[in-house]
Amino acid sequence: MGEARRVIVVGGGLAGLAAADALAGAGLDVTLLESRRSLGGRAASFEDPRGGGLVDACQHVAMGCCTTFRDLCRRAGLADALRTDRTLWFIGPDGRRSACTPVRWLPAPLHLAPLLVGMRHFSLGERGALAVGMLRLARLRTIDPTLTAAAWLLAIGQPERVIRLFWQPVLESALGESLDLVGLGAARKVIVDGFLAHPQAADLLVPVVPLGELLGVRLAGWLARRGVTIRTGCTVDAVRIGSDGVACGTVSSGAESPAAAVVVAVPWRAAARLLPGIAPAADEQLSGSPITAIHLWFDRDIIDLPHAVLVGRTSQWVFRPDARGQSGATGYCQVVISASRGLRGGDRQQLVDTVVAELREVFPAARDATLRESRVITDPTAVLSVRPGVDAVRPLAATQVPGLFLAGDWTATGWPSTMEGAVRSGRAAATAACRHLGVPTPETVPDLPRSWMTRLLAGRAD
Ligand SMILES: Cc1cc2nc3c(=O)[nH]c(=O)nc-3n(C[C@H](O)[C@H](O)[C@H](O)COP(=O)(O)OP(=O)(O)OC[C@H]3O[C@@H](n4cnc5c(N)ncnc54)[C@H](O)[C@@H]3O)c2cc1C
């Protein structure tokens, strides 16, 4: 294949991997360049110090509404590596457990009735207020782009306990940012597409093998078999733009790689460095939000649920490893805290003590267990902060330079900064590149269809 059909993808996170998949599917000659030694980007794993195998730096989950991510996993033969948890487990401030299972046979949004009824830490009045709040959010047709979710919830009179024990944990974990900072439009997206749209929308998809294996080995292997050339340990220092103003390759350590199109699928700060004047100026226009994972190794297994949302506590989500793969070490569990800036004043030991004390309050088996080891990992720019007005800054895939395309969870996908957003961005960039090169574009993966009742309530689509 000649250079006329060669496309270089810069960045081997989910956006770059998805772009490479779609470009290879269009019959193009794809080379993927990744600066690290392994693929997967922010969805990464490390070696368990206690010999349990690979552990995810931070547990990632997707939802049933993440159709493009699921489609990629299905086609790559990875569907078996995702467990579907239909029941969401909440643990209230008093330690009471609520198993919330949407009903598949009821038309959306009625399928959520058990979720509302099931939340035992809420009074009847609070459950009613929550239902009204969700419906009012869905019915919003015009979103004030300057309004935060917190400001809107207060303005419509949502009770403090409902905000603190539902909206805060649900929206903060879905968007990775604090309720005081997220834009109202992003909050509506989570509630409509992630809960109200379809009976399967809120299914929790939990990888049962480490992300390092899922993406770095299995997905990468599948792409290589489809003809994608993958080069890791290769940092791209510049994108070459020819005298005709068209992107014509990349430069790494002084060596040029010619191409007919380039997809840059790196995080927003790296994009701003690589493409000044083309990508948005990172720190002035876009900011990140931190997520912290607290890895704990006890002398025995302490968690008797597959996952749990701890509401009204510092700990937000707790996961135990799946017997099929995630760190095999006995007694391992992981607590995830989104929007974790300033947690316990940055004192790691204090944070571990707080989290362990909370686990002992809600999981009886933890009371007699001994903590053998802990590790706190914070990614300070884990996700793009979806603040009011951010959509005006998130760039589209096509740039002002012909042949140069942007991908990444931070680009204008209409989705929060998630695995689904990353995969969508990769496909969008590949579609734009295919158009530029005059080859057939990849098919669009449909969203979960909205039920007639949800369409009446929230509209056909956003
Ligand atoms: C702690 C944490 C928890 C998260 N939890 C969830 C979750 O539960 N669910 C969910 O859906 N999402 C979650 N996310 C978000 C999710 O990980 C990201 O949205 C997604 O992985 C982003 O993919 P990406 O390809 O856009 O970017 P990245 O994964 O950042 O990939 C970009 C790649 O580009 C490479 N690169 C950068 N510069 C260069 C260069 N010059 N040359 C070559 N390569 C370069 C980088 O090394 C990297 O591999 C979480 C993220 C973090 C950090």
C-alpha cells in the first residue's frame, strides 16, 4: 500500500485504538505510535506488589448506554471480559444496603421504579423529590450554559439529603467532577442517557480482566491481526505540515514518518504542546479533575458484594476483584473517589485510615481483618472537567489543517470524558479522515433507543 493510504494515529489510549480500528476497517494502512511501552493510556494497570498479577491503577466501569465502547469490545472478542452488574448496590450512611435493580420488562423510564423504591436510606418524601428532580432534569429543553448542576438542584428545591446522598455520588462518579463544578448539560446527559433512556442503560459493565491485559494485550493483538502496525515507546515530537498546508506525517526523535493523514489522539495538554495554535490552549481553556484510587490488601477477603456505592462518606465506590482476573491476591479491594482534590489535605495515611474505618463500619468481615498493605494513586487530570461552557471549547475532529484530525475523550463528543467518549472520538476522527481520503466511512454505532415514554419526556435525542 502506498503513502496515499497511510494514516498515522498518535496515541494508544482508547481514542487512538478506536481510530486505528475504524481506519483499518476502511482498508487504510494504519500505523499507531504510542510514547509509553504499553497501550491503554489512562486505562492502565500495574503489577500487584503481593504477586496477584496486574491491578488496574483505577477500576474503570462503563454503563449499558456506552454502545460504541461495547461495540468495539464485542467486535474485538472482548465481550467475555466485561461483567454486567444489573443490580446497583448502595450503602446508606446508616450502613443499610439497598439493592437497586431496574426492571427490564417495564418501559423506560418506569424501569427505574425499583431503584427509587429500593433506596432504603431515603424517606418516602425524599424518594418522591428525587423522582421529580429526575423528571424535571429530563424535561429541560434549553440548558443555561452557565449553570452548574448544584446550582440548578438547589434552585428547584431538591432536599439537601437527596443532593448529598444521590445526586452527588451518582453525578460525581459518572462525570468525575464535583457537583459544584459540573455543568447542568453534562448532568442531564448522565440522567437521561445513563438512566432514563432504556432499561439497560444503567447496567454496570465491569472489566473482569485487568485493563492492561484487556487493552494492552487483547485489543492490541486484535488490531495487529487486522493489519495495524503498532509502535510503542515512540513519542511523536511534531506533526509535519507540507508547503501546501496539508498534514503529511509525523516526526519522532528526528525521524520522519510520511502519511496521507494524521489522527492526534493524545490528552488535551499533550495536544496543546504538539499542535500549538491548532488544539485549544490547555490550561487556559480546559482543566482536569482528579480521581483517587485507594488499593488495599487485607489478610482476608472483606467485601461480600461485587461493588458498592458508599453514600455520605469519603469513600465513594468499592470494588472487590473478580475471581476471573483482577488482582488474584486474597483480601484485595479498591476504593475509588472522584473529584478528589484536597482530600484529607493530601495526607495519604489519613486518607487510608478514613477509608479503612469506613469499610469496617459497613463490611463486618473488615472489622477483624488486618490491613497488610495500601497504595494511593491519584491522577490529578484523570478526566476533563465538564464545567459550564466547556462544550464551546472542546474541538471537533476536523482541524483547520486538511489531513489533521483530533481525537480524545476531551474533544467534542457530546459525552463526558469516559471510555465511551474516547471510543466515540476515535471513530469520529477516523470518519473525518476517511472523508478526507475519499474512502468509505465507518458505520455509526446506534445509541440505545429511547422508549416512547422517554421520548415524550426528554425528546428523541439531544
Ligand atoms: C483514575 C481514572 C479513573 C477513570 N475511571 C473511568 C471509569 O470508571 N469509566 C470510564 O469510562 N472512564 C474512566 N476514566 C476515563 C478514561 O480512562 C479516559 O476517558 C480514557 O481512557 C481516555 O482515553 P484517550 O485515548 O482519550 O486518552 P489517553 O488514555 O490519555 O491516551 C492518550 C495516549 O497518548 C499517548 N501520548 C501522549 N503524547 C504522546 C506523543 N507525543 N506521542 C505518542 N503518544 C503520546 C499517551 O501516552 C496515552 O497513552 C478514568 C480515568 C482515570 C485516570
